[in-house]
Amino acid sequence: MKPTLFAALLLLSTAAFAADPGTPGGLPPGEQGAKATLEKSPRHGEWVDVTVPNSKTPLRSYIVYPERKDKAPVVIVIHEIFGESDWIRSVTDQLAADGFIAIAPDMLSGHGKDGGGTDTFASRDDVTKAIRGLTPEEVTADLNAVRDYGSKLPASSGKTGTIGFCWGGGQSFAYAAAQPGLSAAVVYYGAPPASDVLGKIACPVLGLYGGNDARITSTVDPTVAAMKKLGKPYTPHVYDGAGHGFLRAQDKEANKKAADQAWPATIEFLRTNTK
């Protein structure tokens, strides 16, 4: 085999390995591969209870630490309307693989059976109904508590970003307006906050949307215009043919193509704005 051909094949092999879920530079897995990815992760992940002021119930949160020698920024992972799941935990693990301290709070902590969280609800429909009942004030208080917890960790650099999906994407966008100390916000197929609060946003926002998700994607152009008028940094990407939830549903070709582009953009955005 000629050296040039061997080098090319070696490069392709390395690239393929790096793209594996759970490895540095890889993508989060699709929903079906989430549990297996978590089981083989070499990183330290654990459940912690985050104290929320004026709340009787702690916020149960899954945290994963990166393997690095210096301090790391914190990324708060805000789950979908389906609640805390193996898939959200696998996203949290992937962020840690890429160098972030990642924390995924169960926003239904205290709302389930006997004061439990997502895993105590009888069905997914019950979970979505409960999440729709959360108030903006409660969500902001919970996210503030997680941000405070993360910023005080000895391994934290003090910088914090958010990333959210579906319902969580909308909450990530809203939190950028509610928390002036936030460094960056990533919005995966989530609705923007009301136009009268966009002016309060103090950090860059990255929006990632499926072209076949008109319910959400139809909000992009008006939001671009409003944010431009306000002088606020907002960078949207709309991926042709992809649907709502494309990062989780990578079994569809257009969704996988969108994920291949959106996730590297996410990591670059977070790294740039949490330095």
C-alpha cells in the first residue's frame, strides 16, 4: 500500500472514530443509542441535589465532569417536554466529552409521585402535562439555582451557558433574557420569548431549527428582525428537510444530516462564548 493512500485511510479511520457518540468531537447519540452510550462512558457522572431558595424540594440534577486539567465552563442542559431522560443525560455526557461541566436538572423534581420527578409519572402524557404547568418564575428560579451551584464548583471557570431542546429550547432562549450573567444560550427548535423581553437578552443566542418544523421555524425571520433592531446577537440555522427534534431522531436521513452540522456549530459557539 502506498504511504499516501495509507495516510488517507488512517485519517478516515480516525475521523470515523472521533464521530462516535460519547467521544470528543462526536455527536450525541440518537434516542435509541442513548442508554448504551451512557453505560460505556469513561467520564464521571452522578446525581446531585441542588437547593432552590424558597423551595421545599431540591432539584435533582445529573452532572458530568470533563477530563481536563484546567477549569471548565458550565453548560446547563434543559430537557424536552418529555422530561429528564436517558437521551438528555447522553447529551450531557457528550458536552462533558467536549470539555464542559454539564448539568441537566430534572425540572419536574418535586412534582411527581411522593415528591419525585420525571421517573415517577405514569406516562409520557402525564409528564408533558406537568411540564406545561410549570410557571416561568419557577423555571427561572430553578435555572438560577443550577447556575449558582455550577459556578461555585471548584472545577468551574465561572462561565455558564445553556442549551435546551424543544420546550427546553424555548426555556434556554427565555433564560437569556432573565439572567444577565449568562454567557451563551443555545436553542434547539424552541420558540422565542415574547418580543417585549428580547431587549433584556445580554448574551449571544444560537438557534438551530428543522426546515420541516414550520410551527417553530416560522418564528425565525421575525426574531432575526427584532434582534437586529435591538442590536442583540442571534445566529439561526435552518436545516432543509429536518423535522422537530432532529438531534434526538437521527434515524431519519435529513435529521442526521442536520445533526452532523448543528452539533459542531453548537460546540464551537459554546467554546467561543464561555472562554
